[in-house]
Amino acid sequence: MVAHLEYVVILKFDCYDNLKTWLVSDVRREWIERLQPLIEKPEALQTLTGLETWFTLSNKPMKSPPPRYKMMLVTWLGVFFTLPQLNRLLAPLLSGLPVLLSQLISTGLGVALLTYLIMPRLTQLFRKWLSIKRCLMCEVNYLY
């Protein structure tokens, strides 16, 4: 049995603009052409930071995800205000349930509230601040 080796290339960039520059660069294109005999299927590009789906507006998608520290601060703000209120409201209803089941219900409801109600509103509220991006290599402030 011949095993097919699969190789994965992971590239990290200091800012989204440098990633975009790399993706359209001649150097990248030349490497892809040189490696073409070894490529069995089309490339699959993924650009992920982890929380970016919470930071898009349905009517105005951002050109690039906000910096991670901004996503972390807005997420923390949402969790900070959501979980205590949710726990206070649910405590009387879940008090008779086993602790693990109670936590399962409260965390599931908390994530649902954050995903569909809280984070879209916080993203809208902080949209200007979230969209100002500083590129470390470029030393230029970008407003998307």
C-alpha cells in the first residue's frame, strides 16, 4: 500500500495587508508554478483568527478581521455583561438540576445570546474602533 503524503503550509503574517500582498506576489506565483508537478488538488486557503465571525456585520463585512486584542476586549465586554445577568435570571429555574446539566444549559444559552444578539450589537457599536487597524510592518494606520 502506497501512502500519500499530505503537506500543509502554514504562513503567519503580522497584518492582513502583508498577507494580501503575499497572495498576489510574483514570488508566490513562481513557487506555485515550480511546485505544480507535485500538487494533486487545488489549494485551499483559510484565513482565521478564531473569533472573526462575531465581528462581521451582515450589511457591511469588514475587509479584514480586527486585531485580536480588539476582538478579545469586545468579547470580554460581552461576556462580562451577559453571563452575570444570565446566571441571575436562570438560577431559580436551574437550581433543582444537577450542576453539570445546569452549567450545560447556562453556557449554551450564553453562547447563543452572545452569537446572535450581543456580539452583533457590540460589533455595530464599536465598528469604527474595530476597523482601525495598525499594520506593524507598514507603520501606517488603515481605516477600512
